[in-house]
Amino acid sequence: MVVKDSVIIKVLQENCNKGGSLLFERYYRPLVLFADSLIKDRVYAEDLVQDIFYRFMKERTYDNIAPEALGTYLFRAVRNICVNSLNAKKEVYSELEVLRYDAIEEESKTIDPELIIAVHKAIDDLPLKTRVVVRRILIEGKKYKEVAEENEISVNTVKTLLANGLKQLRRLFANSSVLCLFIKFVLDSKK
């Protein structure tokens, strides 16, 4: 069950440690996935999200946020710190890419953390070769050609294994429009 943002804010104001745990449980994984989609470095994404949580709690930012703005604030903070990090590395995004990430940000606010866990479990249950291809492309963001070379298979085999894996995931998560949007975004970025 997902804890409401109003409850998280209230508990933070009453007991910072308990509220911090609720905040972490609700937002850590979606924020890390979002940050990783921007900077393509899972470990660094985790560091950035932890830094945002630390500053959010240390500065008692939650005292000045309306409960309905909590998710927007956190995702915007992650987006800003990632863009700043990329700019520092001279990896500037085009306006179109920024708009695309804004759309992902909005959609990712609606992702239930339990759905993320279920998707990862479903991927783990795929046949070995299919699982490897799905993980490399959907989770690690690699290109078809990279995956083909790493696994010493053809690009067409990669495409076939990915299609089979996605078909199984779509069947399992037919009622999740967020999953479909995520898959569409990942595949669009491969073209």
C-alpha cells in the first residue's frame, strides 16, 4: 500500500526519522529510476537521490511544501540536479530531450513502487537469453548492436528476443499504461 504524501509530510513534521523512512519507501526507487534515465549511471543516480533526501530533511524543506506538491518537488529536484551534473560534464541536452524527460517525470509520479518490483520479478522469470536482452535494453539502456556484440548474436536475434520478452511483459501488465509508456519511450530512444 502506498502511503499518501499528506501522511508523509505530517509524520516528517512529528518525527523526522519515521517520516524519512516513509519518504524513502515511497519515493527512493522511482526517483533513482528517473535519475538513472537521465544520467545513465545507476550508482551516481542513487547518490544524487540520497543527497536530495538528506538536504530535504536537514533543511526541513517539508515544512514549506504542500502535501500535493511533494512528488513534483522531489522529481523536479532530481531533474535539476541531474541536468546540472550533465551540464558540468558538457553533456547538454536539447530542448526536445528535456521535454521528453519532463513527460517521463510526470508519468513516473504515478508509478506504484510495487509495480516496479513486480516488473523486475517478471523480467527475472523470463527465459535466460530473453532476460539478458530485456535487461540490457530496457534497464541498462544499451543499443541493439551493443547487446548483439556482447552476446555474440545477431541484431535480428536481439530484436526477436526483445519482442518476445515485451510480449510477455505486456500480457502480464496489460492494465498498466505506465509500463506501456516506459517501454515505448525506451524503444523510441533506440531508433
